[in-house]
Amino acid sequence: MQDRGQVPGAAGLVLIDGVSLLHPEEQVFEAMLEGFANQQLARNLAFPTVQNREHQLRAFARHADAFPWAWSSHLVDEWFSDLRAVRHVSRSTVRSYQVAIRGFCSYLVDPVYGWASECEQRFGTHPIQVIHDVNAAAHVADTEAGPARRAFTRAELQALFDHADDEVARKRALGRKGWLSAFRDATIFKIAYGYGTRRNETRMLDAVDFGRNPDGPEFGEYGVCYVRHGKAQRGSPPKRRSVLAVWAWTSEVLEQWFTEIKPCFGTPNNSAAWPSERGPRVGVQQLNKRLAAYRDALGMEPGLDFHSLRRSYVTHLIEDGWDPRFVQEQVGHDHASTTSIYTCVSSDYRTRTLRKALDNIVSEALNPSTGGTR
């Protein structure tokens, strides 16, 4: 095989020259996946992204019962029809699969990597691009979250926190060991709402990620939450930000957790804010499972999930009159339009806003000399 240059993921780097392949189709496919992974890592994409795309490509290959050099747009359309009609996957999931397949095919047809000529030589055919503008899902909406995804109302949020506290008390009274993990998860839910953090941002917090705010001494040691594992942009490291405490109760919750409860886990050398019984820190599935159990026990809608705590944070700050720019900075949004998507203001808030505007209009009409503006 000719030397195609030392390009990450090139066929010459993943297939050994002069070696006869016992199972050429399977081995070439594996080499293609390895090369594509190398190319993505060279672009600074995250390991979970690379691994997830490999899983998606293998899933399509199994469904099509064909290797990449035999893929066609027809096979792709059939698969996505099955995903939508049978498995009822979300629109964002469909687009995620299409991004993976489109990127993989672009990699295979690029002459720099030499896969087209390699396949022609071995199999008498070559891979083609199978995702085009005519069969690719368009991303036309700012958000693709289902209509059931929303913020908790204040009453729902209070009911959730009360139920979480009651479960801790119940398990502790029965002498069950699980009261510690229940206390931890209840604290996590409160802090995720109290600082407006995402699920992974909250999970990855360490004890040292809280500090004093010189302009807010009333919050003590917990006036600032330093988020080090914020949502990253493609090809970039996790985005950092600092979130200022706005409610006094967050300091009280954290003070009790770090001084009274966390030491009971018996992990003095664990820097994680939320340790697990089986690992250094609590897992995502544990948080999802716990919140879903509490939500279902209270008869709340299934669309209320962990991210609804963050939606509630944004909504309640806006309803309480906080400056929208401040809220945007708190939650780490680059654009105000993104923050507006999270805002699910109640009908009471809109009614009060309307009433205030109408009262101002009437006041100006009755007292034109005030020269008020709207």
C-alpha cells in the first residue's frame, strides 16, 4: 500500500502494510473507526463525544447489515424512519446520529486519508457521503426540549424539598443506612436550584469550590460557587464561571452538610462535595433516579427533571425582579436569548406586570403634567 503521509487516522497508519487480513471487511471497518476517532481527538473533541459517535456508527452498521463502503442514502433514510416511527427518538437524537454519520463519511471520502482507494483495491467499491441537505434534519429552533420540560412552580419546588427532607427523617428513624445518601441527594437538589447549576456542574463540585463574597459577607463561606466543569463548547475545555449566592438559605444548607453530614460518610480524604458510597462522587443515574422517584411519589408531571431546577432558578429570579443581565451571567449563557428560553414565568407574574403597566398608563393619563414615559 502506498504511503499516504503521516496524517492522524490515515489508512496507512491503521492498516499494516504487507499483512494479509483474515477478516478484511471487519478489520477494515475497525480500522476506519479507529482512524475516525484519532481525527476527532486531533480536533480536540471530548472523549465521551468520540465514544458516543462510535456507538452510533456501530448501531447504524448493524441495522443496515452493511459496511461503510456499501452504505447508501436509501439505507440511512430507512434507519431514521425506523428511529422516528418505531423507537420514537427525539429530534435532537436524530440529528446527533446524522452528525456522526455525516462526519464519518466525510472522513472516509477525504483523499487525504486514503480510504476510498483502499476500499476500491480490496472490495471493488468505495464509501460515499450518505447524509445530504435533502435528508438531514434541520436545526431551526432555539430549543428542542419537549413541551413537558418546564420549571417547577414555587409550590411544586417546596413540595419536592419537603418530601426529600421527610424521606431523610423517615429512613433515619427506621435506622436505615440509606438516610445518608438521601440527605446528600436532597442537599444536591437544593444547591442545584440555589445556584442554578446544571446536573454535571453540580455533581462535579468539590468542597473547595465554595468561597466568600466580599460584597456579600452575610453568606459566610458560601457566598460564591466556583463552577469548574461548566458546559463546554465543541472542541473546548469545560467552561468556568463563578455564581454568587442570592438566597441566605443556601449557606445554611451547605454549612449543615459540610460540618455535620458529609463527615459521616467516612471519606475524610475525598475532596468531592457529594461523595458516593461506592465511588469518589455521586453518579448521574443516582440523581436522576432519586429525583424521578420523589417527583412520581408527589404525582408531578414526568417532564419535571433535574434540569427543571435550573429552569426554576432563572424563572424565579426574573419573577423576583432581578436584572436579566445578572441572571444571564449567573447561569453562564453567552446570549440573552438562551436565558429567555429557560424563563417560564407564571401567569401571576405576567398579570402583575400587566397590571403595573396599565396602572402607569392610567396614572399618566390622569396626571399628564408628570411627564412620565413608558
